[in-house]
Amino acid sequence: METLTLYQQTFSGRLLLGTSGYPSMDVLQQALTQSKPAMITAGLRRQGAFHQEAGQGFWSLLQQTGIPILPNTAGCHSIQEAVATAQMAREVFETDWIKLELIGDDDTLQPDVFQLVQAADILIRDGFKVLPYCTEDLIAARRLIDVGCQVLMPWAAPIGTALGVVHEYALRVLRERIDIPLIIDAGIGLPSQAAQVMEWGFDGVLLNSAVAQSAYPVKMAKAFALAIQSGRLAYEAEPLPPRQNAKASTTTVGQPFWHSAGYE
């Protein structure tokens, strides 16, 4: 089975799945069963309506799945908010893992990479295993690595847009220049888009809206799981590089003599 290693811990699979916005807890549970994600994310500050209504039942469901939980700091706009939310999440979920989100713009939900580095530094010093949600900016990525991040989660496009990869050049440069695990987080809308980034060598994909807000979340969850697995296999198979000139897949050896002689 395909595995993913983050912070010296090995997980089964390369799909990470969010738990917000599903039409019901039953649909969420079925989606998890079908896709078998490596980790599931949950936020203390942002939950769907059914989460609030379900109360403790939602948290119990997450625990009963047996899937590792990755708490996040979604909705935080300052270092103080993010650090406090991460510390609360550690108590609630009894884990040092945290997906660090620190938003700098409410319209695009673009991460504030300046505060993000500072918050990551504080949390890592406090013993957290930090997975920062960031842009495809190479310099910001290096600064996050400098403070101790061993995994980065760059976006493909703004959260929930389903646009797929907006800045292909920057994202591919990031993959070429950064040698720690990179998990695409945000902006993926189709299984084909997930397969594409996996073919480029990214280590995983985190999804939420693309699954939860589709017409049939259970089917979509399985489709993404298969696409991510397929994309990774294609990357490992070292695809044929694109070229400008045509080249026949078969040689002329063994062709009838009249083809060689130019006869019709």
C-alpha cells in the first residue's frame, strides 16, 4: 500500500480529507470509508451547521474512524489567535499535529506568509508538528523550512474555488527546489487536477469543498482517492517527456519491401 512519511511518521495513502460542509454525518462517514484518507482535518473555529447541531457526536465520529486527526487553525487572522487555537486543539484532540492556517485577506483567504513564519516558529518551539498552509512562494517556503517545518501545504488556488492549479510555473518550481514533503492544499476541484499535481511529484493532496460540496460526496471521495493513487504511480513510472517532433512507436524493421521501395 502507498505510504506517506511526515515528521518521521508513516501514514497509509496520500489523500488528506477535510470534514466540514458535508450534508450529514452519515455522508461524511461513508466518504471516509470509501476514500480511506491518511489523515482527516478538523477545525475548532469553523465547522458546518450539522457539526454544531451534532455536538459531541461529531467529535465521537472522528475518533471512532481510527483515522489520524489533523486539527487546523482555520479562521485565525493573527499570531496570537493561531497559537491559542493550536494549543486548545492539542488539548481537545490530544495530538501535537497542527495544520497552521493564518489568513491575511478575507476575500481570497490568502495566507499571511509573514505572520505564518512567526507563528510556525513559536509552535515548533512548543513541540508541535506544524503543517503550514502557504502560497507557492519559494522564499516564504524557505523561511518556513528555516524555522523547522518539515512539511509544507501550498495552495493550488484560493480555498473553495475549484480552479485547479492557477500558477503552474511557480508551483512546479517550488516542487523542483524544495526537497521536503509538499501537500497541495486548496483550490483543487476535479480528480484530474489532483492526478496532475501528483504526476509533478507532489506528495499528497488535501481536499474538502471539492468532495463535501459535490452532488455525490461519497462517489467524489472515492474518485479523488483513485486519482491521487494513479497520479503518484505515474510520477514513479517516470513519464515520457513532451517533445516537438513526432516519433513513431514502431520501427521500420520488418515492414513489407514495397513500403521501403516507395510502392503503393
